[in-house]
Amino acid sequence: MRSEFYLEGLTCANCSEKIARRVSEEPGVIQASLSFATKKLIIDSNKPIQPGVIEQIANTIEPGIQLIPSADFDHQDEAGTSYVVWRILGALVLFGLSYVLTPVAVPLLLTAYLLVGYDILWRAISNIRHGQIFDENFLMSIATLGAFAIREFPEGVTVMLFYQIGEYFQDRAVDHSRKSIADMMNLRVETVRIVEGDSTRLISPEQVEVGDRIVILPGEKVALDGFVESGQSHMMTANITGESLPRYVQSGDELRGGFVNEEGTIEMVVDKVYAESTVAKILELVETAANKKAKTEQFITKFARVYTPIVVGLAAAMAILMPLIMNQPFHIWFYRALVFLVISCPCALVLSVPLSYFAGLGAASKHGLVVKGGNYLEALEQATTLVVDKTGTITEGVFQVTQTHPEVDVSEAELLEAAAMVEAGSNHPIATSIKLAFGKDLPIIPVTDYPGEGVVSHSGIAAGNDKLMQRLGIDYSERDLIGTIIYVAKSDRFLGSILISDKVKENIPPVMAGLHREGIERIIMLTGDHESVARFVARQTGIDEYRAELLPQDKVTITEQLKQTYPKGKLVFVGDGTNDAPVLARADLGVSMGDIGSDAALEASDMVLMRGRLEDLLAGFSIAKFTKKIVWQNIILSIGIKLIVLGLGALGLASIWAAVFADVGVALLAILNALRILRFHPPQV
């Protein structure tokens, strides 16, 4: 079973990993993951979870955390920041007075220190009681109290002030990034107008039940899925479908959460509760995705576990051994050790790297690509082979009968009727096109299906490709045409052939060229269609290779062969979320085209192109590469500046102030750098 909670009051990036690790050790817990970016804790267990126990664990690591069930969380920003500002301002006033009232300078400085840093000291003491020593509260407390011990009172106060100011701006930057990503998704609606008799009242979307009627005014966003009961309007659907033009809706038409009402007042009937709605699925995917960590994130987490103890150990050795080895005063090396203590917190790394991937997930979703984890976004950046299914991916998937070739003694109507009769019970796009061309409803008759060949009715009507005709021993007139050719026979008599054509989607050739520019070395198209059709489409679109006349199981075999042939880099398969589920599961990355509302598409794939456009996959490649670039910039920035300050500190050329900047200052810079991902604009096709 799965339990989901939000940790209100979580402010420490390094603590989030510790909390997840401790929760994972609880009896009955299979695994637990906590994303600092979203503050969401996901627990998979084989027995019910006790929220009180989880909250207690969280508070032993970071006091002040409140555990809120996912269903009860209101996604609002946390309050209480003004109190921190007043404490900082009060400490600044007392610090300034210490230079004026010199006789009482030390009491004023101590008061300023306690005012601005008492929460740090209290958390350090509390954490020590629970065995949590190597955290930023303990390290900052030891460093500042150590400065007091060598009578560097002004520096001790200033360092605590600088640290708290940096933490304040860091928290604001993190909150801003969370809000920016949420705003960029721009899907959630806080309240809806539910109809009650002759009036309406505002309630939360989560309170709406199936069958309830809600009113949507001009300019408002649709919160839930349903259909129009009364009224008419134009809806902007770009957030969900990618359509640039407004869609006209009237009574009986479908509405999706995320649509924006352009003009008239609409009354709709809800047919899905909020948890099952399109909006909820998208938001849930993006938030849950933050808990699936990329390999780079996992490496940084492991690095952080050993980095702090090593630097603290070096600080202790410096304070104790170096005065003896160098025959220098103790306080000189003690001060340098304090610099090491301050810089030993890995916050900039453990905060900025997950935040970068979270921003990348949000940016991808804005451009129509829902990625189910940071690990998949990282893998997308490493892809070198792209395998695509033809129908519905490269082509529109909307088949039309474009030619009929009845035999001399057979009419066109007779040919179409025979084909439509045997296809009456099928929902395959080709069957649908034949039935539309015939134009009349026919009863469903028993048939035998021959996968990859066609169908034969028990009354002797056959419709399929040349392989089916050969299987049945029917003398037929073979056609060499570009498209899907359906040969039709009745009672072993050949009636003629039907040409069914599909249209290549717009922008596919420039998308293929763009994918090559993004590092895709080879693009391979798979299809069950004829060799001539596959060759024609490949040449028309710039696809490198193709495999034609495939049975459904052949696609799985070929995908596995391609993975073995090209072991370097990742293999991405793009296809239909329902029909191509086995192939999507075998690929390194499975990308399903189409409907975000389809449970099959969401379950089968690692990514969903919710607008059904390959242009969005190209944008995803660009975003993945830019995200990886930002991640490495932040890693180099964080580690590089820390190493520089550590070196300068060992030489006595860096103060504790510089160490604080290398901690919270660099963390702030890394966060701001991560936010650049939200403003990234992929190249246009």
C-alpha cells in the first residue's frame, strides 16, 4: 500500500534524505522517498502507516515539521517569515549599539547572538539528543561559540547574522521556485461554483462528486472532467491538447480540466472525481516524479554523507595537531578549524541538484511532455537511438479509403460491403475507415483473426493483405501502390482491392532533423505496413532506417536487438500507450503518444506526450540537456568554491564570513541558477 504526506516546515535539504532513510528503516516499510523540492513523502509499505510515528521521526531530524496527509494539503505557501525578519533586524540594531555603548558591548553582542541564533542552538541541542551531530545547526553553533571562546565576539555574532540572512533568502528562493513551477503548470483551480437549486456556492474541487453540476464563467479555468449540459463557448485547450485555436463547445461536448473558458457561461456535469481528473493526474505525475531521483542526485546524496564527516575530521585534526606540528599558537589553528566546520555542510549541493531536476520536470510538462521521474529526464539526455512506431506517431493515424479496385464483374459497393461486413466488429483504424467508406451499419458476424494478415468470417469473407490471400490459396490481382492495400475475397472468389492511406504529420521532417542535432544518432521506424509504404514515409521524413511488415511481437524482438547492437547510450521508443505497451516496457525509455487521460498510456510509459506531438519530444531533449548543464554548473560551483575557501582557510587567508558565503551564499546562487531552467525556451521547429 502507498501513503503520501507533505512535510510542512521542511527547510533543510540535507535533512530530507535523512528523514527518508530513517522512515525506510521502520518495520513494514518497503521503501520511502522524500523530495525536498515538493516536500512530498511517499511511503510504500505492507501494513498501515502510523502518521504519528513518521512525524516523530521527522522531528528528531528537523524539529518543527508537521505531517499532513496528501489529500488535506492546500498547496499554500508557508507563513511565519516576518518573525525571522524582525529577529534579524533586532539583532542588527543590537550589533550596531555595541559599537556605540562599548562598556556593555559584550552583553549587547551576546543578546544579539541569542536573538538571531537561539533556534539554531536549540535545534543543535535537540539533534544531539537524538544522535544527529553532523548537521548545519550543530556545525554553525560550534563555529560561532568557538569564535566566542577565542573572544571574537563581533565575528561570532556577524557570522550567525550572515548565516540567518542567507538562510532567509535561500528559503524564499526555494519557495519561489516551488511556486514558479506550480504557476508554470498553471492547471490547479482552488474553488468551483457548484449548482445547488437556484443558486451556486464555492467549494473545493476535491469536494465535487460525479453527477454534480458546476458553472464556469468567462475567463475561468475548468477544474474537473465532464461534459457541457447547457451553454456554449470557445475553450482554449492548449494546456492539455496543444491546439492553438480555441475549440467550440456546446451541449453534450466533452470538457477536460485545464481548459480555459473564453467567452460564454457554461454549465457542466462532472463525470470524474477530482482524484481521477486530467488535472490531478498531471499534477500527481509531476510531483511524484520529483521523488524518482536521477543517478546524479543519488551520487550527490552519497557524497554528502561522507563529505561532512571528512571535513569535520580535518577541522578537528587541524585544531589539535597543527599547533603542535607547526609550533604556533593554538587560537590561530582553532580559528582555521572553525572555517572548516562552517564550510562542511553540503547544503548547496543537496538542495540545488534536486531542485534543478524538479525545474526540468516542470519545464518539460509545460511543453507537453510529462516525465515520470528525474531519472528518466537524465536518461533522455543520454539517448542516442530513437525507435518510433509509424501509425499515430509519424503519421496521423487517421486512415481513409482513397482508391477502390473492384474486379470486372464486381461493383464498388459490393466490394466495400464485403470488406465492411467482415470488419464490422473491429475498432482498428483501418477497419473504421472501411466502415466509414461503406456508410451503413452492419451486424457483427463471427470472424477468425490472423495477426499481421487480416480476418476471415465464418461465412467465407476474407479481408487482409497478400499474405492472407496466399494462406487461403486465392488467385488475386496484386497491386503496387503507396499505402495499405486490403485484398477482399468471398467464397474463394477475389472481389478486388481497397487502398487505404495515412497522412504524415506536419513538421515531422524538421523534427527528425532537430532530433539529430540534439544527439540522436539513428532514428528507426517500425511498422506492420508494406515495405513500399515504409520506404516512402522514411524518405519523406528523413528517418534513417525502417523495419516493415512486422507482427506485433516482432517490435519487441527488434527493440531488444537494437539495444544489444547499440549498447552505448539509451534507446527511446515512441508509440501508442495501449497497443505498444510491451515495447514501451522493454525500451530504456518508453514514450507514449497521446491522451494524458488514458490510464494505459500512463501505466505503460516513462513519459507521455500529452499533446500527441513529436515536437514536444524534441523540446524534451533540449530541456533535458539544459537541465544536465545546469546541474553540473551547480556541482562545479558548489564544490569548487568550497574547495577554494577550504584551501584559503587552511592557509589562514579566509575568515568565517567567507566560509558562510561558501555555504549559504553559494546555495542561494545555485538555486537562482536552477531557476533558469524555468525560463529556458527550446528551439522552435
